[in-house]
Amino acid sequence: MKKNWIFILILSFSLMSFSNDNIKTAEDFMGKGDFKTAEKYYKKAINKGSVEAMLNLGTIYTAQLNINEAEKLYLKAIENNSDEGYNYLLLLYYGQGKMELVEKYAKAAIERGNVFAANILGMSYLMDEKYDLAEKYLKMAVSKGDTDALNNLGLLYTEQEKYDLAEKYLKMAIEKGNTAAASNLGFLYVETDRLDLAEKYLKQSADIDDQIDGILNLAFLYKNQKKYDLAEKYLKKAIANDSVEGLYGMSVLSKEQEKYEDAKYYANLALKKNHPKAENMLNELKDLGY
């Protein structure tokens, strides 16, 4: 199945007053695009014990793919008794596929009452197809009020083809305002050939929640139904949201309609953004004389 996992993490910080000036100065320099000077002021705040500065600078290092330095700062935040430090570290390890480290630090965070840790640990077990453990920790997160875990339980049950349970939890997630769940529920209805309901929830995801996965899944639903104008509408909406899948999808859609020049145009754009199938598409079009 197409896995559509989105984590929403809202962080709040308890700031130490003596580090605020350094952090504000660092943020001012970041706003000017001067990372080197910003880094200097974040480090000054860190030397005074500011957890916020550790997390902010760690996030910048993560974005720069300076993973080792980011990891050091998140671990330092944990040493300073920060739950947010655990959250950032878990996201870092999850993104790297380091599931043993996710397991280690998530369990430590759960002992501290960290709900996000239960959610991400459940998702790591789902990735490893350890479904019983995934269910255990996702239900733990749900019991503590994590609405994202409702969506993720729906994904777990969809993966297991327990569609009634998946539908139940995805609807609960939608009721709680989870914006990923409508797309996932729409995809479930595609899987179970309930296409009217699929369209309803994918349209909610695409038109109301503006979720890129919902936009793409709705486009592909219309393509499969040969509603080409609607498919094109939503693929172009995806492209406007900087989606490389939208570019490749337009190439596929154009080729299916024998609009080969358009197919070539979009395939070339997808190739420039390193879509893994774009080169094969261009070779197929070349074989057709384009």
C-alpha cells in the first residue's frame, strides 16, 4: 500500500532568561541569512545552559544534514532534562532508519510520560512489520490523547487489511482534526473499491486540508476512471505545490492520452528533480519517436 505517515509535533520551550538576548540575536541573524554569526550566538546561549538554543541549532544542523552535530545537541538537551530533546532525537533517528536507537530512546522517554515517543515507537514497529508491538504503543499514545496516533492506528490496520478497524480509527482522527487522515481514509476506500467514498474523502484532503498526498491520490483516482480533465486539474495543483510526483504524474497522464510532446516536457522536468522513473519514461517516449 501507499504509506502516508505524517507526524505533527508542537514544541513549547521553558526559556532561561539569561540566554534570551543571545537567542534573539541569533534569530535576527538567521533572518538575514547569516548562519555563521547566528551559530556563534546560539553557542553562547548553549554555554549558558539554554535548552532552546540546543534545539534550535540542532534543527538547523539537521536541515543542513550535519547529522552528527545535531545529534550531539539533542543528546545535550536530554542531559538537561528536556522532553523536546527526546522528540527531536527520535525524529532524527527515525528519519535515518535507525530503529534500534528509536526503540532505546523512545522507551526511555515513555518512562518519563512522553506521549510522542509512544507514537513514534509504534510507527517504527510498523515499519519493521512488528504489528503486535506497533498496536501496543500506538494504543498507548491514543490512550494519552495523541490524535496523530489515531491516524497511525488506521494505517496499521489498513496494512493488516483490517479495514473495519482502519475505517473506525481514521474517522476518529478526522473528527479530532487530523489533516492526514482524510487522504488515508480515501485511499482505504480505493483499496476496498468504494470509489464514491474515496472521492469524497480525497476531495476533503485535497480541497479543504490541502494535503499533497490527498491531491495526488485524487488525481490518480480520476486518471484510473479516465476523467482526464479532473486528473490534470489536481496534478497541476500538486505541481503548484512543488511536487515532483505531480510532474511525473502529468507525464504519465499525457502519454496515456497520446500527448507525447507534453509527456516529454513533464518527464524532463521530473528528471531535473531526480524522479526515479523519469528517465525510463523519456526512453519509452524516445522509442515512440519523441
